[in-house]
Amino acid sequence: MSTIFQPHDMLFKTQMADIEVAQDFLKAYLPKALTAQCDWSTLRLESGSFISPEMRQHLSDMLYSVKTGDTDTYIYLLVEHQSQPHPLMPFRVLEYTVAAMRRHIDQKRGKKLPIVVPLLFYQGSDSPYPFSLDIMDCFEQPGLARQFFPGPLFLADLTITPDQELLTHRHAAAFEMVMKHVKTRDIYLLLKEILQPLTTYPLPIDRIFSILRYLIQEGNCTDREKFFSYVIEHAPEYGEKMTTLAQQLRQEGRLEGRLEGKEEGREEGREEGREEGILGIAENMLQAGMPREQIMSLTGISQQGINKLTKKLNIEQKPTLH
């Protein structure tokens, strides 16, 4: 006789696929306060096809749906079978719980999350089950975890945070101010406001570049030369670096400007010009010795693209950190 693959799991799934068996099993182990609210005539075994292959390697689960009372509201009953204990079992079950919630939202197009009630069915040799079933005990610092998980999200709402408060955020102040006011405030007034925190709390040139580039693009800057002159005049402490930054932005602007003047293939040309401009900026960054990881992050150029530019410029290639 051939050996049955995972015989414990095979028996569990075969039996629990029978709705009458599953109903009696669930009624026996779930809290009476829950079972009393279930309309057991609506109990149904749900497909587990939405679980990723990686999760299936760890989970031997059965998922059921059942309506509550006279309503059309469903709750899901998750039964996880284990013949060996695992200290992170609450986390594994949480992953499946979230996947079941996602499936419900996608299929029902719901606006609210369903209730998923997990039940661990254990038959191992270690008795009783040796690990905590509280997910808080899966954390290295359970006490700290209880204060913040799964509690409400913390919110950083730029729309209601006063500017004076944002300006106290030191190195983060400039980008927060720009993101808050880029569409509503005069670009030069906004520049004046962000140059103060940038002077007090200097940032690396690539960080400054990302802020000013965002301000030019999203603030609909119509006169880039005026913009560059203003920055250089009001931030002399950045000296040569700011001039180099202005040259990089000018290069991109000229490429876009030439392409935008074409009558034929205007949209295709504009996109091509943006790519050419970004490549030119990346070349300047490489020649200036900026780390490749930062260049990839700022420009969106792939590792392969950076390698091609490095070869083109005959720059010694150093391994990229991962």
C-alpha cells in the first residue's frame, strides 16, 4: 500500500468538507455567544484558491461562510489544522485572515470588512499546545505592541497642520511645506519659506534636488530661469552645488521645450524627451560621484540602465548594495 501524503491533513480536509461534519465540529468548539447568532442552514465551504502558494505551504485550512441571524451579513469561520506546534502560528493565521477579508471585498465589492473567526485544530504529540495563541506574544516586545497594534492608524494630515508647526519639523519641514502648498501658493513665496529650513537644517544635494524638481513640475513653473536665479540668490551657502543643480534642471527643461514645439508626434516626443532628460541628469549625478542607489531611487532608472550609463561614461563600477 502506498503511503498517503500528509495523512493527517488528508483526513481533516476530507471530513471537514462535509457540511454536516463541519457544522457539528464548529458548534462544539466555537463560543456559544457566536454559534447562537449563526444561521447554520447557510453554512458553506469557501474556496481557498485565493491563498498564495507561499501561504499554502504553511496553512492547512478550511474556510466557511455563514450568515448571521435574519441579516445578509456573512461571517467567516477559519479552521486551521496543525499536527505540529509553531510559535508564530497566530501570525500565520492572521495572514490568512487578511487574505480572506481581501477576497470578500473583491468578490462582494464591499465597503466594510467581514468578521473572520479563526479556530486552531491541534493534534500534535506535545500536549497541551505549548505556545501562546495571542499574537501579541509573537512580538519581541509584547507590552509595547499592545499599545500600538492593531490600534487606529496614526495620521499625518498636512491639510490641517499649521505651517508654523510644519516648520518645526527640522529636516522634514521643507518637503512637507512643498507638498502642502505646491498647488495653492505662489511658487516664489513658497521657495522663500522652504529655503529657511533648508539653510538651518541642510540636506544632501540629491534631497534638495528632489524637492526643487517636484516644485517646478507640480507648481507649474513657467519661468525656470527666474526660478534658478531666485534659488541661487537666496541660498548662497549652497554655492557651486546649487549652480550645478540648476544646470541639471535647465538641461531637462531645454529637452522638454524643444520636443513640445513639434507639431507631429507631440505626445510621443514629450515622453521621449523626459526620458532623455532623466538620462542626462543621471549622467551628471554619476559624474559627480552620487551613489547609484540614490540615482536609481530619484530617477526611476533600472539597475541595468545605470550599468549602461556607467559603461558609457567609463566610470569604475562599484557593486550596488542590496
